[in-house]
Amino acid sequence: MSQKLKIRLMGAVSLLSGFCNALLGAGGGILLSLAMGKLTSNDTLDRKDVLSTSQAAMIPGCIVSSVIYGIEGRLDTANFAIFAIPALLGGAVGSVLMDKIDSKWIGRIFSVFVIWSGARMLLR
């Protein structure tokens, strides 16, 4: 596959992942991780690199959609800190632990969460 086509596909998947994340509140990072794993398949990126890079790539879209939700009055500001502060702590702990856990297990943990969240969405 040519580099130009890869870049176009990455752009299209990134657009779709931002759309899914804003519309559904989930799924965008999963799409981006899967696409990044396939489209950047070389020896320089392992699973950990793909997951952390796709997560970081989602941040700007999350900020934009959160601002728009706030303007539209759709943010629960009363409960924001209750979720945000522990999420920041969990993010810090997860980032430190990522280097200590084998990539194979990171992929398995990720897969379990994807399957679990998909099953919950189907059964609701």
C-alpha cells in the first residue's frame, strides 16, 4: 500500500473515530487503535505505542466535543470532578504500569474491555 493511501486512510479513520467518540461517547479510540495497528505496521510501533498514541490523538477531539456539549448545556458539571479527578489518577497509574506489563497482556486486557463494552451495548 502506498504511503499516500495510508495517510488518506488514516485521515478517514481519524475523522470517523472523532465522530463516533462525540456521538457515542466511546468507540473512537478503539477504531483509531485498530486502524493505527494495521496502517502503521512496522517494527517501530508496538501495541503499547499504538494504544498510547491513539489515546493521545483522541484528546483534541474530546476537548472540542466537550466544549460544544458545554455550550449546549449538556455537561453535568456537578458530577464532573467526581469522575475527572479519579480518572486523572487512574490515567497516571495506568501509564506507569504500561511499561511494566508485557505487550501481549496489554492487548488481551484491551480486547476484554472491547468485548465487554460491545456486549453491554448490544444487550441494553
